[in-house]
Amino acid sequence: MSETTRRIRASSGLARPIAVDGPARVIALCDGYLDLDLSRFPDVVRGVGDDLAIADGQDLNDMSISVNAFLLELPGRLVLVDAGDSNRRGDSLGHLPRALKAAGYEPEDITDLLLTHLHGDHAAGLVKGSETLFPKATLYVSAAEQAFWNNPARLDELQSVQLPFAQAAMQLYADRLVTIHPGEEVLPGVTVRALPGHTPGQVGFQMGDRNPLLISADVLHLPALQVRFPDWGFLFDADRPRSRAMRHEILAETARTGLRLAGAHIPFPGVIRVVQGPEGLGFRTAEDEV
Ligand SMILES: [Zn+2]
């Protein structure tokens, strides 16, 4: 764990409520921090945007991105959106069970698990050893995401690394796995949105009417730079051109409508609002309270 990770974690806490109108109460949960180096962002031009990164608390020489999950309290249901990375990489990640406890709950209390996609930092936390961590929860995964991981011969080398986590999730939850599709209201007041690119079946979950919130999965991995430079992709995007197009589309919608973006890798508690940037320079993060 880097000093940066240590410093950020010390100041952030593990569970933080997010204001949403409508039936859901939303709590951001911190699974921890993932140390990365800039090789994961092959489009980044060093020297361009370093000041933005510093202003956002990100040290490009010693990077550490959040891994967040989101808890939705709905009448009669407790819903977890993504499940973190587990502690497979050591103690900088895998804090989701502690974060859940900090919010007043245990894994047995979760009734529904909404997965944005099945990469390890979202799905590995579903499983503990060879058992499910959430014994009573139904797992919801998009049809396109299941199809992607059920066809291992078509995965490239980078995606193949993630296959065991996707397979473990689908196999261990097979008797309570529900297939979802974009456009559906998966739970009362929670709508599925297609966000293909990072994986072909990636989805987000939108809720709220007057001040809506989109849990936008991995549209952004490094908001400090990708909000201003949406063309800058992430190495593990399964389809980088499509991911880039999706990032532009979502950021433009957000700037136009005021939609708030929650994300697994947006600095904890993982919510931003963006506005149009200076001419020709993408977008910028709004300063107001989200
Ligand atoms: Zn991720």
C-alpha cells in the first residue's frame, strides 16, 4: 500500500450517505484503494493535466484509485451495487464487509446484488473461499455481460485475467442469478442503463427524479484527468473506442442535465457532477455539493 493510499484512507471513512430523492436511500461504501501506475492509462500525455491531478489529490507518480460499492436501502430490501475486490491483493482492498458493518448491516442482510460488470474489483468480493459471501441475495447480471464471460475463447489476454472472478460469481450464485436488460426497472425506482465499452455488458443503475443519480460503473477510472480529457482510456477497457465514446456520451449528458455520476473509481464517496469545460477541453467537475 502506498503512502498516498494510507493518507487518503485515513481521512475518508468507510460508509457515507448520498442524498437521493425517491424510494432509495444510498450509502457509498469504501472497499479500499487500488495502487496503479500510469501505464494503465496509455493515452495520458505526461505534463498535460498534471495540475488537474494534483488539484484532485492524485499523485501521478504514486497513484491510488478508489474502489467503491453502493448500498441502496429500499422498502423491505437492502441492495448492494457491486461487491469490491475482496482481500486477494492484501489489506488495501477488501474492506466492504467492514464498510457494510459501519453502515449497520451484515452480508446476510443483503437481499439483492446488482452487478455493473464482472471484473474482479466488482465481483471478487461476492465470494469468500468457495462460498458466497451473501447467502440470501439474488444476483443480477446483464445478458450481454453473461454472454461475454460465457464465451472465454473470444476473450483477449487482458480480459482472460478477469475470467475466474466472473466464472466464480456466475457459478456460485447460479441458483439465484437473474438476467437483466437495459431499460428495465430492475427494482422499484432503479432503472438499468447500457454502458458498453469497458466490458460489452457493462450497465449502470439510475435512480431519483428531481436530482437523479447514475451509478455509472467504470465509465471513469481516473476522473482527475478523464473528465477533462475523455479520450484518455484505460488499459483494461475491453473495447477502448467504444468506452471512449460512452465516456463522452455520459459526460455530455451529465453536463447538459445535471445528472450526478456515482462511480466505482470516483474518489470516495464516489459522486461527482460535471459541467462543460473550457472551450475544446472536455468537461470539468462542478464544485457544488453533490
Ligand atoms: Zn473497476
